[in-house]
Amino acid sequence: MRQLAEAAAAQVGSGAVQLLGDGGLLQALAKQLIERALELELQEHLRDPGTNTPTAAGGRTVAGRPGGPNGPNGARDRRLLTEIGPVDVRVPRDRDGSFAPRTVRPRARRLPGLDRLVVSLTARGLSSGELVAHLAEVYGVELSRETVSVITDQVLDELADRRGRPLDPVYPVVFLDSVRSGRSGGPLVHLALGISADGLREVLGLWPAVDGEHWPEVLDGLAERGVREVWVLVGDAGAGLAEAAAARWPRAVVHTSVAHLLPAALRHAPGEDWSGLTRALREICTAPTEAAALERLGRAEREWGPGHREVFRVWRAAWPLLAPGFRFGPEARRLLAGGGALERLHARLRRIEQAAGRVRDEQAALKRVYLATLALESPAGAGRPWAGDWPAVREELRRGSGH
């Protein structure tokens, strides 16, 4: 195998053959692998006693009719769309038509890898038109926009499964957010993002917010799926979250979401001041103690003057639910600020809207937000804790929350 790979690499390097695209080396290898897998599946199928059952007369019956044994019956040509381009294969048949291979499903024209590629590229902000053009240019795969929509609609079934699956009994941190599918409005969607006991980021669920925010129902759903304990709950504290949390997890510390608080405060300032105000407000949250944070808050108020009084009024009004964060160390507080994940999610949704336009339908909004969250669970970060020294951060969270 290594010698084959070295020979192939030499040919590609010399320009004698191309790796990707129509007629590329990977297509030829894929054709051989798929056809060999189909041959082995057919051999296994024909050895199965269920396909060749002796009759009372000692002969053999095929699918309930007398005659010779089941066996190969030629092959049909099929063009498969794959993540490395179109691949033409010969799919073998048996005499009684009972052979249903797993390698290439009956009537399938796409391999699962292509569907995953389409979902991944859509999650990263490509519009249907851009995705169709990209697949044609890079992989030689021709798809219609309608087919792209059908492929991405499959994630709704995955989302429904995810909303019903059992959850861990303990989550050190759960983030709750209300997001729209874009800057210009559209249906509101509730998101629950958890940090597991192993420090891994996990999308716990997405729900349509039909009549505005309904955190009690969301928290009830998490509890019904097995969540017995949440140490810190981070969300929009102005939406009745503290009351809803106290009814289900009385020991949970409710911390207001800085990702929500910043836009609420900056709404009262001109755009040219947002960058400086954001730095000043974030510096308040990174103070070593609550007393030092209040000192920084007072200094920022004096520096920015009475023209920005409303900005700091919003911050002071939210202080009772910002103050609990100072029970924890710097790393834990950085995690409670969202670690940038929620900000990246909102930014990704804005980019998707710019590329694909806004949505008005609830299901389309759910699909768009879910696709955007898939990038948060990218395989590149799979198995890696959200915080660098997660055991130490988890211990900080446990002690600071009184668990």
C-alpha cells in the first residue's frame, strides 16, 4: 500500500496524472474500491442460506419460484456523486433481485460524504448558489439548488433526534441564548449550549420561540431529559431566567450574559464610540475582585462623561447578576463570558444572511441556526475541552457555585 501511494504521489508530482476532478487519480481509486466492496457484498449475499433455500424435491428455489440457485446477473452502470467528484461504477445484480448493497444503496445517486460536505459548506456561510458553483468548479459535481435544499433539510431530522436524546445529569455551565437567523429580523430561536463535566461544548437543543421567550419550558425540557444539576446558568437575566432556574435547580448560580449586555448598553452610544466602550466594559468584567470591578466602573463613567450615562446605567442595573461571576477565577470568568462562541455564532448568522438572505419561516430559521451551530462542534475541536486547564476551572466552578 505504501509503495502504491509513493508511486501515485510521484505521478501526481510530475504532472502525469491529476489528483482531483474528472479523470483524477482519486476517482479511479474510488471506483475500484467501491466496485470491489460491491463484489464482496454480493458474494456474502449469495452465501446467505436465506437466498438459496432447498425445496422439498431437493432442488433449489429462488424467491419462491423453482429453478436454479440464485447467482450473479450482470451489473448496471451508475454515476455516483461523491465528495471527490462523480464516480462511474458498475453495480452488480443477482438473479432474484434481492441484493440490496450497503455500499451503494438502491437508487442512491449520492454517497453520504457528499451530503456531509454540502451541510458543512452551508454551515460555514455559503449560499446555495455559491455552493453549487463551488462543487462544479472544484469537484466537477453538478447539483441543483433544490437538491442542496433537500440535503440540508435532512438536518431537521437530526435536530429533532438531538432534542429528544438523554442528557448528562450534571452540566457545570449552560448558556441560554435567543438568536435570530440574521440581523434584519426573522423568527426567534432559543439555543441551549452546555459545557459537560469533561469540559466539552455541546449543543443541548434549539427551540422555536413562538410567543417570545419561554425559558421555563426550555428548562423543563432539559430537566425531563435527565439534567439534575446545573452549576452556573448564563443567559439574558432580564427574561425571567433567574426565577425559572430557581424553580428547577435552586443551587444554580445565574449569571447575566455579557454577549447580551454589551449590545443593550451600546445601543445608547453612537457607533464611533462602540470599540472604546466595549474595551472599557470588558475590562470591568476582568477585574480580580468585585470591589476592583466597581472601581473600574466608576472610573469609566467619569472618563466617558455624562453623555454616556445611559450606557453605564444599563451596566449598573445588571450588576446583581454580574457580581456572582467574581466568585470565580479569571479562567472560569473567561469561560462564563462565552469564550467567544456565542459572538461567533451571531457573526456567522449575519454572514449567512448576507449570502442567502433572510428567512421568515420557523423551520427555515431553525435549520439555519442549527447549521450555524454545527461549526461550533467542528471535528477540528472534537474532544478538546473549552478551557485550557479544565480540571482546575471545573473545580473553581464547583466551589464558587457551592456544589
